[in-house]
Amino acid sequence: MTRRTLAVVSAGLSQPSSTRLLADQLAGATRDELVRRGHDAELRTIDLREYAHDVVNNMLTGFPPAALRAAIDTVTGADGIIAVTPIFSASYNGLFKSFFDVLDAGSLVDRPVLIAATGGTARHSLALEHAVRPMFSYLRAVVVPTAVFAAPEDWSDGTADGALRGRIRRAAGELADQVERRPPTSGPTDPFALTTDFLQMLGRGGDTPVS
């Protein structure tokens, strides 16, 4: 059985949070789909509200505190990412954007991502396409076709209603497809790792003696 990890990033600020609720339901549906296909799926949830001060410190100093470093490694080392933000002023919230701003360049290239959002009205759903999807496209992640938006009327006693439940299942299946077709990740990329050896950087072949 192949082990797969899913990083679940929730940028909700309140507690309890409808953003976290949507993230949990997307994560559960994706895990169930991967298990159904014969994979061992592990969920690793990151509530960004717990790292708000660390994210700001990272932006000011260029270095993440230990707790934030662990969260970043969880995201960049996952086989797939579920990223959920509340919509403020017709876009993602600042904490969501700031967290992805501090990731190392290239750390999400070809990484499958499912995007989702919550908002006070269904009119905010377009923010997923004009703000969230372009951000991950810029990071060269692979964003699944179905984005999931949940407004207050999409919930019934803390449970997704029929239409929202259907979107969750469809998006979860698309993320499982993308995760399944890639080899398991070997963990986060080391930003300080050398991609060429010393002789190659000097312009010499590996068999050429150095004088």
C-alpha cells in the first residue's frame, strides 16, 4: 500500500471556523477516495491562525521560526495540498497570501492543489478564479479543475448540503487523480541543496582531472 500525505491549509481566523469545516470535509473526502484506490492517506492540517505572528516575523527577517519551518515543510513535502481561505474584500485573506509568499521559490512546482473558499455570499465565489487560482498557477502548482466555494446557505447543521457535497466529492476525486499519477514525494525540497556538482560548476566533465 502506497503512503500518501495531504497538507490541509486553512486560513480561517475565527474559532470555530467555516473555513476549517470546509477544509476538513475536503480532506476527509480526498482521503476516502485515496483509500478506496488502495493508498494509505495521511492528513496533516495547518491552521494558519496559529502561525500568524511567525509568518510576519518570517517576512521581516527572511527566516522562519521553528514552528513555522515545520508547517512549511509539511506543505512543501506533501503529495497534495488542500488550500482553503475565507474571502475578504473579493480576494483571499492576507494571512493566506502571506503564508504562500514565504515558501521557497519553486517549492510547489507540479504539486497537486485543490483550492476552496468560504464567504458570506455566493457572489464571492468568483474570487477563486480571479485571485486564488492565478496565485497557484504563478507558483506552477497543478490546480485541479473543480474549485469549491461554500456560502452560509450551503451548510445544514454543520454538514454540507447536497450541492456542496457533490462539489466536494468531485474536487476530491480530481485531487486523488493527480496525486495517484505522481510518485510519492520524498519530502520538502532543500533550498540549499546543490543541483550540480562542483566540477560541473567549473565547466569540467566528471572524468576530467583537475590540475
